[in-house]
Amino acid sequence: MRSEEPLAGSSINSANNKSANHDEPVDSPAFTARPVAAEEIPDQAAPTTLSTAQDVPVERPLQVDTGVFDELTRQRAQEIIARYPQPRSALLPLLHLVQSVEGYVSQAGISFAAELLELTTAEVSTVATFYTMFKRRPAGEHLVSVCTNTLCAALGGDEIYAGLCKKLGVGHEETAGRPGSSGSITVEHAECLAACDLAPVLQVNYEFYDNQTPESAVALVEALQRGERPAPTRGAPLTDWRHTELQLAGFFGEPQELRDAVDGPSAAPETLAGNRLAEEKGWTAPAMPGNPPPLPAVADKK
Ligand code: FES
């Protein structure tokens, strides 16, 4: 693992990292689709707090050990919170910070964010389980996201995904190798990655590898398993999943070149072809009206 920025509160061998063996339990609670008859449900007292009211003290009946988040992580959390007028607005980058420590959003991570932002753990959980970028179980050193949306699928994305799953012996959001250890890889299929003009594409830790084939994708994964960091087609240099999560939380560290690369342009020539053609032809879009029309009344929108 490269050390662009120290990752706090964790190590590759952290006991918090769960095995990739999917026969082993993970921290996520078990869910069942079995319908429950009304008479089976015990009487419960009605909630005494409104969980979404910002000025009402929140209840946290569960005490979860958040000791995995060390002092450096807590300092970073406070830096994130200070960016926003309201602490609760810091939730998304705070969850990325949590993932940079544990490789996923654990129950401890949910409690950590809830405590700092004065939210309930239920509120944090609803956000963490809504966005696919937040993982429910520890991810590998690298996250490989294969686009299987319409255009990529038609041009080979389905074959690429199937080939990688077969090669690694895993399925969606499963990890080959011990999560967090060198060479471990989590695979997922993804919706449109906004690079349709370069289809089929995949990402490693959200960096693009364009115009892939089943063979090139397998070669890429084999290089990752050997500990190599093949250069993405465009954009920033490849790092690992947890450092990427730290960057998504807003911490780039040294060297400055890394930050410059992350901030730099990443558009491919294919993506800019229309713009280039318009410049050559002297085409321009109609100007915006000086006085934009008023917004329609809510009733008129229906
Ligand atoms: S369909 Fe794959 S990037 Fe859009």
C-alpha cells in the first residue's frame, strides 16, 4: 500500500476486517423476507422522539464501541464537520472517512457518525444503505466496478463482468482474498459510469479503464493481484480503495502532484469530440435569455 496519506485507526491486518469467506458471518444484521403476522409482533411503546427533528434530543439505546476511530480520524471528522453550516450536512464525506478506516461502513462507523452529527443511528443507516458507494462489508485493496448498463453491456460489459467473476470466483460485491490485504479485489457491477463514449468501461477505485475487453480486464486484475498499479486510461494515478475513500472525504496529503492529478482534467478526446467540432464549425448554443422566464407554479407542473 502506498502512503500518500496516512490511513488512521486501521491496518491491513485489523481484526475489524472480515474474511472474504462468505460462509462467515459479517457485521450486517441478518434480514429475512418472511412475512410476519400482526399477532406475532409484540406490543411496543410508541416512539417518544421524532428522529428527524433537529432540536429534539435523540435516543441511542445501543452502545457500540467506536474505539477503532483514533485521534487522527476524529480530528479529520471535525475538519469535515467544520466545512458545513449544519453538522448533519457532513454525513456523506464522514461516511467516506469511515470507509477509509475500516474499508466499509460498520456498525461502529454508523455510531461514530451519528454521535458526531447528532443524528440517530437509523438516520445514518438509511443514508449508508441508500448509496452504493457505501459498502456493507469490508472491501478489498481494490474495488473493481464493471459497467453493465445498456451501452457497455451491448459492447461486451456483460462478458467482462462474467469473466472477472469467473476468474476471481466471486459475485457482486464479493471479495477475492482477505479484505484489505494486498491483492484482494472486490468486484461489483455498476450502473452507467458516465463514459458511454468509451464503452465498455470499468473502474478501479473509481479511476477509469476505457475500451476494455474480457481479456484486458482479466490482465488488469491479474496485475492488481501481483501488487501492481497499472495506470488508468485518464485521470489521477491509481491508489487503493481506502486511500481513495480518504480522498473522497477531502484529504489528499502529499505529494502535491497527487492532489493536482485528482483535481486535473480527465475528459477523454472522444468525450470532447462534439465540442471540438462545434469550435471548428463556429457553432454556438443559443444564448440564455437575459430575463429567464418565471418558474411555473407548483400546480402547473403536474
Ligand atoms: S453504459 Fe457504461 S458508461 Fe454508460
